[in-house]
Amino acid sequence: MSDVVLSGEALRHELTRQIALHVDKIAVTLAPYDPLQATQAWHATLRGVEELINVPAFGLDTLEEARR
């Protein structure tokens, strides 16, 4: 399998094409969801993931801290 290296206008065209494909797919995928509720759910999910990432670094002193 050989790698294709793009540059110049060919690269610009492919990047533009890929961005358009991804934007369209994201828009279609998110269309069924309520914007406010989806944003709140994303925020809560990201906050939970961030907290989970911090556990190994900072630990928990008590079980009560884990429930907050």
C-alpha cells in the first residue's frame, strides 16, 4: 500500500471536501436532538470524564467526595 502525499491546491481541495463531509454528517446526526438539552448533556458528560481523569492524579480522600 503506497501513501499519497497531497500538497498545494490538491491538498486544499481535499481538506475542504473532508470538512464539508464531516460538517454535513454532524448536522444530520445532531438534528434530532434539542439543542439546549444536548448541550447540557454534553457539558455534564465532559465534566464527568474530566473528573474521572483527575482521580488517578489526585485521588479521593473519602467516599463522600466521590458522590459529589
